[in-house]
Amino acid sequence: MNLLLAIKTLRFIPVFFLLCVFVSALFYPGGNIHDSSQEGYSFTHNFLSDLGGYESHSSEQNFLSNFFFNMSMFVFALVGIAFLWIPQLFREDALNWYLSCLGSFFLFVGTLFFAGVGLTPYDLYLDIHIFFALNAFRLMVPGCLCFLIVLLRSNVQKRYAFIAGFYLFSVVAYVCYQLLSTGNPFEDINEMIRQATIQKIIVILSVISVLSFSFAFEAQIKILQQTNINHADQQND
């Protein structure tokens, strides 16, 4: 994978992910953890993991929804793989290179955890599924922090750093909510609605963040190309 392919991957996979989740929701038979009679999928009353279950909460076979959702989670690991090529964009600055390597490592492992969510349907492997789901977002925190610093220290437009900073703040807030909340979605329907809604907001912000990173890295390529042109012109002079 070269740099241009890595950037295209960062741009294509999030869109593919959203499309698969949308299709998966369309095929979801119904039910949630409090109401097995619910028809179809609800943005506020179903977790994303409900889409990947072997059976729906209405006890119906969930093959199509399961297939599209779990495929989307597994394919999302390509985002982490693509990030492994990004540090070479910042090799001219030692600190930026080091931070981008560290950030890419955390994001790579984090996306592997997202793939793990897809490989462990909640109704078959609940404990390991929860482990992957919780820690995937926690691994995003150090990865995003590293790239926020890189973008702030680079010459790309600062709007990309602002988006990364907003995403980092949102994920930290989400992780803190997970750690500090005493509510149980299996016992309290209002807590279920809160957690299910917040989860989807964070996922949408994750997609936006990855897309923003792809444009930031593309801008860095153009900066490096222009720098090389300027150096060539100076040598010719």
C-alpha cells in the first residue's frame, strides 16, 4: 500500500462502513433489550451491536443484518492498516514522525478491536464482545491525541486540527461516561436510550474524523511536493 492508496482507503472505508450499517439496520428484524415486540431497528432504542447478533432481540434469525454489520466492523480494520503508512509524511520533523508512529500504532490496534467486535456477536460471546467494544474507543484517545499534536505542529490548515481536537474531546467524554456511569441499560430503559444514542453520535464523529484526517494528509502531500519543487528551483538557480 502506498501513500495515495492509504489516503483513498481512509476516505472510502468510512463511507463503506456507514453504508453497510444503514443496510444492516434495514434488514434488522426487530426488538431491543427491553421490548422484543419492537418492529425494525431504532436509532435510540438499539445498540449498534444489536445488528451483529446471531439472532435479533425478537428471537428471529438475523443473518442479513449480522452479515452486513459484522463485515463493516471487520473491514474497518483497513483504516488502521492505512494509518501505518502515514508517518512517512512527517519524517522531516523528528517529533512529528515519532508522534505519528505512536498514533498510528494505537489507531491500528484500536481498529483491530473494532474488527473484534464484528467477530464476536454479543449473543454468542458477550464478555469478549464487551471487552473489544469498550477498549476500541479507549485506544482511539492516545492515537488521536498524537495526531492532534502532529497537525498542530505541521503546516496544514488548522481546521483539520480543530476537527481532531473536537473528536478527541468527544471520545474522552464518552470514555469518562462509560467509566463513571452507574446506570445499567439492561435494568433502566432510559439509560439504554442514552447509551445507544451517545454510541451512535460517537461513531458518526469517528467517521467524520477519519475523513478529515484523509484530507489533512492529502494537504500534507501537496505541501511536501511544493517544498520539493521550491528546493529544485533553488538548486537550478
